[in-house]
Amino acid sequence: MTSDPSSGPARSEPAGLSGFIREIADIPTARGRLGVAAAGAALVVALAMAIVHLAQIWGYYLPSGQFKNLHLGLGLLVCALVMLAKAPPGRTFDRAILLLAVAAILVPVVFIHVEYEELVTTRTFFAEPQDFWIGVLLIVVAFYICGREWGWTIPALALAAMAYGHWGNLLPGDLFWHGGLGLERLVGYASIPYFQGLLGGLTELSAGTIFLFMIFAGILQVTGGIEFIIAIGRALGGRSRAGPAQVAVISSGFMGMISGSSVANVAATGAFTIPMMKRSGFKPEFAGAVEAVASTGGQLTPPVMGLAAFLIVGTTGIPYLEVMLAAAFPALIYYVHLMLGVHLRTVALGIDTRKVSQKDADGMEPIGVGEAMLRYGHLLLGIAVLVWLLVIQMPAGTAALYSIGALIALDSLRRLVTGYREPLKALGGILRMVVTGLNVGARGGAQVAVVIAVIGVMVEVFAVTGFAQKLSNMMLELADG
């Protein structure tokens, strides 16, 4: 044991612990005691959120309102803790605001959960003063976290919708005028005690369906799905003149099929494809544009599409299978057109990536489709389970739940078979895979939960004021039926 204080156990053990927390929580930028503590707390809350949702879809243990409250509250908490973990130590004011937000989130979540029975029975008609202020606090915190996470446009639109709900009686014309909503009613429709707006139908859709698909995508990502997709993309497009650019298009298309999130798509595949394109001679802005446009197509690529597909299902009642089938051909057209555009642009720029080896392009020895199938082919079975369950018209959330179980079981079996000589190491790898996958999926689901809840405020205000119905009638009259 050395006497050097910089290298002794007293210093190395905390460093190792903080490094482990940053790694397993997937927040490598966490710095300082507060940042590392926030990263650890974010991991714990994300895992709790994932377990609550998996259990609820399995057994429906909680009433709908309590489940929606936990979905939104835990989602807000995860987002706030992740932002706190990423905040640089020098930004004291920013950290203080985020700490205050974390504390503020806990108040309405605990209150609504404890007082739920009273809220949905007696106090729906005879609300108490504290219900109003708890609702206001929930709205403020949700709008703030949404603005920090997604930009301030959506919270600003939701706030404008609430202003319209309150002062609509001052507006001229039959389309925009309505009787006006008092502040108590307005807050009630936006949160509690009516369980609409932030806690309405869109949040229920997010909790019961979208979140499970995000968990599925997270498990698929940590079990090697990205490497498998990149290998398939190389095999299909790597030998063309536009090589890496076509790999980006194809791999982002496949990734979009299983993530449904443009942001997650760029983060996952872009880390490989953008440097690959730059090393092959493409300008950075062109590489970024190709990846961004290719990843955006994941929003309309079955089987796991973006938020809009689930909103169609939730608001129209159209079966998810029909939405998938309707999106398949447009998605194919989108990617064929994108591949053609990339090829033409490559020719116009005078670039021929066939002169650059794939190893030089991405710094890694490429693996063939056969080797990729041996390593990750079992993942196709998990995706096939999801598609089959959707085809037989199982509810989308339940189908995602069973598919998550199938993915975990298949990857665990592979790890146990390949690591049979070291079973404890294999079991450790399985545990890490499950924890990391649930964490990645829950964080993505938390981000989506926040923005959907805020959008729900706009939808509820337009519905309760009659504006949505009047607008629909006006459009039908203009179209002559």
C-alpha cells in the first residue's frame, strides 16, 4: 500500500464508485458530488418507473388516475435529475433551480397519490383550496421541465391555450368566442381534480403504450441492436459510390423501425455514421443532414413508429395494425427517394467512397452479415414476436411487454450458452444488460411523457371550450360535407 494520498485506496475507491455510477446511469458528464448523486438518483427513479409500468401492464394494480400521476411525476423527476447531473458545477443558479424543481415535483405526485380516492369521489365537485394550488404547482413544473427538455415553443403554445380558455369571452366571432373558464375550472381541466390535461387521455396513452415501446427500444439497443443494424447497413449500401451515406440511410431506417424516436435514432446510429461519412470525404454539414433526415423517417416506419402514430390510435380508435399498414408504403417511398437523392448528391460532389476501405472510414474492422447474424440474429426473433402480436391485434402495450420479455430471455440464453464456463460472469452481464436497457428506455419514455402531457393541456382546453368542435364543423361546411 502506497503512502501517496493521490493513489491510495481512500481516493481510488470513491473515484471508482463515481465512475461506475456515471457509466451505469449513462451520464458520463456528471461531475462533483451533487452531479454523481443526481446521476445515481436518476438511475434509481428510472428503474422504478420502468418496473411500475411493466407491473401495471401485466396486472393493472393501480387505478388509471394514480397510474397516470406516477407516469407523469416519475417522468418529470427523471428528466430533472438527468439535467441536474449534466449541469456543470460552476452553474450554481441553474443547479439550485433544478434542485428546487426536483423538490417541487415530489409535492403534487405524493399529494395526488395519497388523496386520489377523495379527489375522484368527493372533491371532483367540491374541490378544496389546496387542490387548486397543487394543480398550479404541477402545471408550472411540467411546463418548466418540458421547456428545458424540448424547447419553449410547446409550453408557450399550451400557456396560450390556457389564456384562450380563460379570456375567450373577450374574443370576437363565432369561431373563437366562448363563455370563458374561471381559474379554478381551468386548472381543474388542466390537471386535478378532473384528471384531464396533464393527466388526461394522451398521458394515459403514453403510460400504457408508448412507454413500453421505449423500453423495448432500450433493451434492443443494449443487446447489440445498433451494431447489428450498422452491419446490415454496410452489407446493403457499403459498396455503392455513396457508401457510408447509404449506410447511414439504411441503418437509420432500420433503427427507426424499432425506436420510433428521431432523437434516439440520431444519438444511436449517428455516433457511427457521421464520423464514417466525414472520413470518406463528405462535409460535416452534409453528413449531419443525411443522418438527421434519415433518422426522421423513423417516425413513419413500422412497426414502432413515432408519437403521431400512437396519437392516431388513441384519438381515432383505428387499430394499430391498420396504422402500420398505411405507413409502410410511404415509409418505403421516403427511404428510396432519400437513397436516390444521396447518390445524386454524391455524384455531383465528385465523391467516390469505394476508394476508401470501410475500416479506414469508421476505424473498425467491418463484420459480415453472417457474423452479425451469429452475434445478434436472436434479436430478430424478439422483433418478430412484436410484429406477430400486433398482427393478431393484441393491445399494443401488452404486445410490447411480451416482446420485452422475449428480448431479455433470448439475449440471456445467448449469454448463458456462450459463457457457460463462467456462469457468474454471464449472470452479471445479464443483470447489467437488463438494468442498462431499462434505464435507457425509461429515460426516453420520461422525455416523451413530459411533452405529451403538456400537449394534452392544449387538447383539453380546445375541447372544453368547444373550439375543436366548431373548427371541425366549419371545415365540413367549407368542404360541403
